[in-house]
Amino acid sequence: MIARRLVAVLFLPFLFCGCAQEAGSMAGTTGKDPIVVGFSQVGAESEWRVANTESMKAALSEENGYELFFDDARNMQENQIRAMRNFIQQDVDYIVFSPRVETGWDSILQEAKEAEIPVIVIDRGIVAADDSLYRAYIGSDFREEGEKAVKWLEDILEKQERTGEDIRIVHIQGTLGSSAQISRTGALEQAIQRNANWRMIEQECGDFTRAKTYEVMGAILKRTKDIDVVYCENDGEALGAIDAMEEAGLKCNPEDGVIVVSFDATKKGLEYCFEGRIALNVECNPLQGPYVDEIIKKLSRGEQVERKKFVDETLFDFYTITKGMIEKRGY
Ligand code: AHR
């Protein structure tokens, strides 16, 4: 551990300029060696992601016994792989990463395994050739989130007695190939198979951002304004789609307008839900730092950890959301 600390303090400042100060500031300030963690974050594409980064930094803090090397991959898998390789070269104690997409991680994980550095996957899941390539996964059950969304949609359309009419759905997907996209998309596509009156009229990628979705939704609206439901795979996309629809004169409301479905339930997303502009917001919980801290502390004590853990999540809709729920939201 001491050798690792020495190497990290000597070389990491040159590789991760943004965290050089954090790295140096730990040296010699406590009697105990900190646990050195390299965290590769996928990017800063959404409010959710920012909250996730903050949760990780707060949990893996100096006061909590850590030395954290943080790298923002700017939504590029090759940047994540490069950061992880740097972490391996610096011989950190643990690598944590939030994978942009599900596949393509086997080689770098094999390198970490050969270097005997345990890897913890957070947020999005991966498909690995061999389960021993990472020690634990903590994140969201994205399929369950998608199932909650389509079940709510089925129920509301039934209550509105619209089972006999065509329901025209626009689908805005998240980053293609990410487990969040694959699972939320899977739930919708399966629901379309079982509901004969549901029609997918447009399917485009919004890459989990408000700006890109505003653009793609604007293009869709030039083709058609006859839309019943917009299923967005996060709050950023929902906000971008609503911007475009309202500009085009469409009302977003489950009672007498377009039904917008979203995921995340950030504070902004909940405010939109209170107004009905988002009809349903399925929670995706970004506060994963404390779970990662617990896993690392357990592994450091040589204890067993759960291999796969899903964080607790709920849902909010226009009909039941209260101001109190929004006020409680910290992000
Ligand atoms: O992987 C979690 C998803 O990624 C969140 O829904 C989204 O906001 C984020 O960018």
C-alpha cells in the first residue's frame, strides 16, 4: 500500500491535472494510509450524472479515508479505457467506473485483474466474458424502471378509455449501447408488441442530453405533430423534447396533451411533473457513493461483498406528486 501511495503521489499529478491537488494534499496528513481509488466517470451529460459525481466525491473523500483520482471521460469509451489503464499503471488500490456502453471492456478488465486491482462497476451494467473480471456492480435496475414506465402508461390509457384508438409514440433513446438505453428501450418495445394499438411512429437517439433531443424532436415535429406519447430515456431528453413541442404549439399534459414519460426524477424533472409537462417520472437513483464506500471498506477488510446490488428507486406522476416531494430532492 505504501509503495502504491508513493507512486501515485509522484506520477498521478502529471496524468490527471484536475486532481493533482487532491492527490498531493493527502500526503502525510493522517497517520493511516488512505485507500487510493481511480474513478472513471462517463461524462457530465445530465443533471443526474452531476449528482452521481458529487455523491461519489463526497463518499470517497479525504475525511473518509480515501485518495480519489477522478477522470471525466467526456462520454467517450476510449477515454475511459485510457483512464483505467493509467490507474493500473499507478497501481491504485481500487478502480471504479461507470461504463458508457455495455460491451468492449474485457481487455482493460483483464489488465486490471492481472495487476490484482479490484474493479467495481457502478451505474450502468456491462457484459463481460468472465464474471471474475470485476468484483461488484452497484447501480440501477434499468429494465425494472422501463417496466414501471410502460405499466403506468398502459394503466393511464386504460383509465382514459383509449385502448381502442391508435396511440402514436415518439421514442427518444439514450446513448446507444448503454445498459440504461438497452433496458428502457427493451421495456417499451416489448409493450408495443403486446399492445396492438401502440404505434412507434419515430425512434431517434437523444444521447441523454437536452440539446440533442431539442434538435431531433424539432426535426420530428417537421414530419408530424400527431403525437400521443413521447417516451424519453432521461430528464434531459424530456426537457429538450418539451422545449421543442411547446415551441411548436403542442401542449404537454396527460389530461389534454402529449403524455411525456421520463426517467431520473431530478428536481427539475419533478417540477415539470408537478406541472404535468412530464406525466410520469421514473426515479433513477444517482446517490451511489455511499454504497461504493461500503463495498470498498468491506473488501479492504477482506469481507465478502454482494456481487450485484440495485439501488432503491420509486416513481412520481402528475396525479400524486406533491410540493414536499420536490423540496426534498437535493439534485
Ligand atoms: O446511466 C444512468 C443514466 O445516464 C441516467 O438516466 C441519465 O440521466 C444519465 O445520463
